[in-house]
Amino acid sequence: MDRQYKVVLTGLMAALCYVSFAFLKIPIPTFGGDMVALHIGNAFCVLAALLLGGGYGGLAGALGMTIADLLDPAYITSAPKTFLLKLCIGLISGFVAHRLGHITEEHDSRYILRWTVLSAAAGLGCNVILDPIAGYFYKNYVLGVEASAAAIMSTWAAGVTFINAVAGTLVTAAVYMAVRPVLKKAGLFFRI
């Protein structure tokens, strides 16, 4: 039963990642016709990792955000990179929250908030570093964009990814701290 419930919640979290990126973003055109966007889609990837563990959370983020990329012509070429990066966000956030912080055990709310913020910052911080690097190599070597243009695009992406990471950390902490006691009271809280 737990596994089936996790699969259903993974689908729900993937849908939240998709909707938050596809419909709740602020697109920003950049150099050479490229696009970046302010969004909170990554926050739902981290939230999934907090609720379901890194594997399921990373998969939810990877599926939801990749589908959003595939259905938007401005982002379709980014889909493979998105899948890998969102999977990493979930795996890293889940590792920090569950293996280091043990957030599903009984702790006071300050402890849970601290580890929620740390896990979100770790996953999203890794994305701040990896996204522009992966973006540069992907654009330059796979898509054939000239190196200096790929570097400019990656620099824009780094700035926007940092803003998304800060907003995502705040959103994740607020939502997780609100949802955790409700799930515990309803008997729907997983011990991971």
C-alpha cells in the first residue's frame, strides 16, 4: 500500500511541477533567442523529495519539468538537461533531509525547519552550479551554439537559477512546514 501511495503522490507532485513551470512562470528572453524563466517548479521537486524521499521526489520533478519543456517550443531542446538536473535536485534534497537530517523522525519544529531549509538549499544550490555548466556544454556541444554565445546564455541562466533557488527554498520551507502536521494528523505521513 505504501508503495502504491508513493507512486500516486509522485504523479501528483510531477503534475504540480509541470503546472508551476508551464503556467506560473515569468519568461525572460535572452541572448540569441534563448529563454530563461522565473518559476517555483523546483520548489515542488524539493517538496516531493521531502515528502517521498529523494528517488521519488527527483523522479517527480524530472518528469513534471521535462514534460513542461517538451510541450513548450521555447524549452523543448532543454528537456534532456532538465530531466537530469531535476532528478539531481530531488536526490540531493532527499539525501540531506532524510539521511542527514532524519526529518521524518520526531523533532521540534525548529529542527524540522532548519533541515528543510538546508535540504532545499543543498538541492537547489547544486542546481545553481550545475545548470549553467550543463547548459553551456549542452548548448555548445550538442546544439552547436558558438562557445561565446553559449557562455552568455549560461551566465543569464546562472542569475535566474539563483533567484529561483532562493524563492524555491522559501516556498518549500513554508509549504512543508504547513503540510507536515496535516499529513501526520491524517495518518498519511511517510517515515523514510
